[in-house]
Amino acid sequence: MIPSFLRTLSAGALLLAGILIAMPPERASAQDSGALQINWEVRNRFRLFREERDFLLHVENARNRSILAAEQSLELQSEGRGWARNMVNRLCIDLQGRVNQPCTRDNTKENYLTPIDHPVTVRLVGAVPVGATCAWSFDDGDGPQQSTFDCAEPINLRVRYGKQTVATVDVSSGSDPTQRVQTEIQVRDIFVAGLGDSIASGEGNPDRPLALSDEGFCFRSYLGTAGAQYYRPSRHGFKGGRACEAPDTLANWQRYSALWFNSPCHRSLYSYQTRTALALAVRYTHIAVTYLPLACTGASISDGLLGSQRARECPPGKTGVCNTSVSAQVAELREALTAAKKRQPDRTLDLVLLSVGANDVYFSGLVADVIVETATERALFRRSGVMATVDDSRDALARELPQNFVKLREALKPLVGGDLSHVVYVSYANPALAEGGVPCRGGKAGFDIHPAFNADPQRLARVSTFVDTEFLPQLKGLATCTRGALCRDPEADRMTFVDAHQAAFADHGFCAHSGNDPEFDRSCFAENGQSFNPDIVSAASQPMLCGRGASEYRAYLPRARWIRDANDSYFAAMTYPQGLPAASQPTDIHDATWGVLSAVYGGAVHPSAEGHAAMADAALPAASTVLGLDAVPPGVTRGLLAPLLGGAQQ
């Protein structure tokens, strides 16, 4: 039986506003024609959100906007602090990555992976007579539930998962003939999984960015003397030792970390995968989206998707031993799908969003090779295997990545019913292009957060050319079974491939600048690479040469660059990766190791929230097509009732 419905006019009216924002043009024009229709939509249909207000914020900002324009609107609304900073604590998945079972959404307990029903708002629209009375009936096969309201009032009810509910309304207005309108309600719950690496997880965009102090914090330099120190902005709230001669514990420092949707994997609500899944829910009012994010920064196909990998860090505020291992993403997805099918045998995985391959060809090593300038650090990084050359990456691209892709396809195929077109592979963008696709010139600008950094122009140009002419084309061939890719059955093994965003990124690499960039960036991040006070005495109290406080930096304001540089990475996240092997863990938070890692492990050379929104704009049409969401909705039955007869006239 259908649960009793509620007369909640204010919530229904607000939701209807969302309907009109997101409604496809053909449906909006039909409504405007004046003919009576039953309009219905699923409420709070992005099921990751526990509270409808969070979903409605995105509906409101999607009004006639792309995902990118909506993100920019939200950034300005939040004054650069970010829309996700509070939502991150109101989700159906906790900060450890565990699905809440059940999850209480809008005061109703729901099973997240296998919902038994969905909240729906129904309303009569068109030329509704003033003061008309509506006799409603909802029948899902177990007998109709009936009630009568003023026709101006929306009806809120829950309809069963996987069952059709027939909605009928008899409209009475004075002496006019009673009109009957009928439609069918059936919610399609779409199960979307996100897999991949740091580009997929949203690295670079903590849900609640770091709060910075205006005072300085000391780091040592590698193999330096006692005087080889430098100061950078500290974390707001940290009261421990800021001088290199005043060590403190990592646990004390970590209490003031940035907050991630999932800290071990640096998953973020700003990721293109989350934004694509959310955009599906915003745009299509007759669906619900159940989204399972599993992507993890640092993942490769072997270590991350098919096997376990090291975690980035532990959730802030936790005590005790840090679990440094993260389970294989494909295994987690398989377990979740198996558990769901036990409850609902017809539950299927409808869509996989995927980006992977960069770590398989040592892309972070290429970045290190480009930006690390000083001889001491370069020698240390070479010995530790942190750096890689283009030749190293080229060899892995030719030998390892194709074989790994074969294994990945075979692992994913049974999860999507044998049809890999339901895997939407979203490619990378070249991060080092600006001003019409010209490679960035290099230099210390954006990378002067660490004294050893300097983007070498020759190495940068070499890596940029490799990415454009070899890496990205090879990835496309692997995903689409072209360019000699190893595919047993090209028709079934071909993934849906997305790279439409690459052209837009050609103007928005890490070196892009604009007169509309945030004032703090223009004033304090110097293009000559001299942003920070080199004097260790005065820098302890004022580390910025511009004379302004680092606390003025805002991670989420519109910028010309859609790629985080090293300065952004430090200012937004300042990550101390606890997932490093024990032998690599420094005992002192002022150690030179932390100085390097805190400048890059929070997302240097990764897309910003704007970049991820642009990627989601490219992925959304592909996802919609794969899911068949733009099919014409079923027609509406309407007619006049004879005064004393109960049957509808066609």
C-alpha cells in the first residue's frame, strides 16, 4: 500500500520551483500550453544528500546554466569558502567511506543501495480553475489511496521502487463538467559508481579547505645546515611550536587539517564524477541517483582498482593507529553490488564513471621532474624513485598500460552486464596549456611555495608534448578499442569516451592569469616567483611579501587557471600524507620531507573545482545518452467525465 501522503504546501511549492528550473524544454512548453496535466518529480533525488536543502541549492544554481556556470555562481555565493564545506557532514556515506545503512534522509530511514520507495511530489498544472477541488487517487496495484484537496496544493507521497503507480485526479469547479487527468508514475533509480585515480576523486579540492594563519611556520631544507630554514603560512588554530627549533606532534598538527569527503582517498564533492551524478539528478526529474564514489588519489589499475593501495591520510581528529591501506575499488564495487542484489535481485549497475592511467605511466614523477630544480632534491628524489622521465613514461605507456587495461576491462565487464559502453571513460586534460593552447613558459610563479621548485621550461615543454601527442591519444585508443588496442570483442569492449573538455582546458592551465582573478592572488602570488618573505626573522610573523594575511586566500573563487599550482595546493590543503611507509614518516613536523609533500600532495597540477565542473559538462551528455534519459516521456490521458459516471472518456 502507498503510505499516506502529506499536505506540505511550502515544501512542495519550493520543489516546484526546482522542477521549472530543471525541466527539459519540451515538457515546459507542454505545461505552458494551458492543458491540464499531472506533473510529478522525485524529491531530493541525489540520494547521497541526506537533506533536501542541499539538493535544492544545486537546483537553484542550475537555472539555465552549465555545470561550470553553476559552480562559479556557488563560489561567489559562498565568498570563496565553497558550497561543500557544510554539506560534507550531511551525506549517506561517512568520512571513512562507509555507506550508512540505513540512511535517514529528510526524516525517513532508507536503505541507500536498495531503496524500497522514493519521495515524490505531484501537482496539477496548466489552466487550473480558481478554487477547483481535486479528488486524487494513487494506485500501485494494491488498491487506490484517495483524498481530496484544493487543486492548488501539491501532494507529497512515497511510491514503490520498481512499481508503476497510476495517478488520477478528478477536477471539479462549480457547474463545469468534471475533468479527469491521469498519468503513470514510475521512478527509475540509477546506480552510478565512480572509479579511478586522483583526477576522478577530486584531489586538489578539499570539501572544507584549510584555514590558514597569518603567521609563519618553519620548514627545514634537505641536507641543510641549522640556518637552512624557510617560513610559510601556518594552520589557523595551531598553538604548537611554529619555529623549527620547537618540534610538535603530528597528531596535534593534524587537528587543523582540511576536511575531505574521504580523507584516505582525498575524495571530494567537487570531483567531476560527483558533479556529473548530481547533474543527472538535477536535470532529470523522474529519476533518483544512487551514487557510490570509490575513486582514490594515487590509484593505478594494478594498485588501486584491481589491488589495494596506500591511503593519503587519516580523517582529522582521529586518534590511534592510522589505517594506511585502502581496499581495491573493483572489489568494493563488486561487494556492494552483490549485497544489493541479495535484497533486490533486479538491481543493476547502470553507469561507471572512470578516469585512470596517469599513475600507470608515472605522471606524478613527470611533474616532480619538471618542478624540482635544486640538485640536492633532484638527487634524493631520483634515488627514492619519486621522479620519472618522459622515456620512463613512454615505456610504461607502450608495455604496461595496454596489458593493465585488458585486465581492467575483464574485471568491469561482468559488473555492467557485459556492455562496457556503460563505462564512461573521461580523459585527462593537458594541465600546462594557456592562452590558446600555448605551453606554459615555466618558472617559479605558482611554485615558489617551496624554495627548491621551479618549473623548468624545457622539461615542461617536453612533458606537455608527450601528453598531447602520445599519452592522451593512446588512452583514447585503449578505451575505444582503436589504435591497435587489445580488445577481444571491440563492440562489447568499447567504453564510452569523453574528451570534449580538453579544448576548454587549453586556455586554463596552471599558468593562466586574468584581471578577474581573486584580488589576493593578483596581489600576493607574484609572477616573478617571489611571493614569500625570505627573511626567517620577519617571516615568522609575516610570511607573505605582499603584506597581507594568508587567511584572505579563498580556494573556491573563479580563476583563469583551472589547474591547481603548488601554491594553491599548500594554501587549500597542506597535506601531510600519513599513508607513507613507516620508514618514510618524519618524526618532526618541521622536517624537509613535510615541506615538499605539503606543497604538492594536496593537489598540485590537478583540476580546480571549476576544472572539474567543465569536465562534468563534457561527461553529462555521454552519461545521459548511455542511460537513455532523453527519451520522450509517456503521454498523458485526459478527458471529461459525465456528471454521474465514473469512467474516463478518451
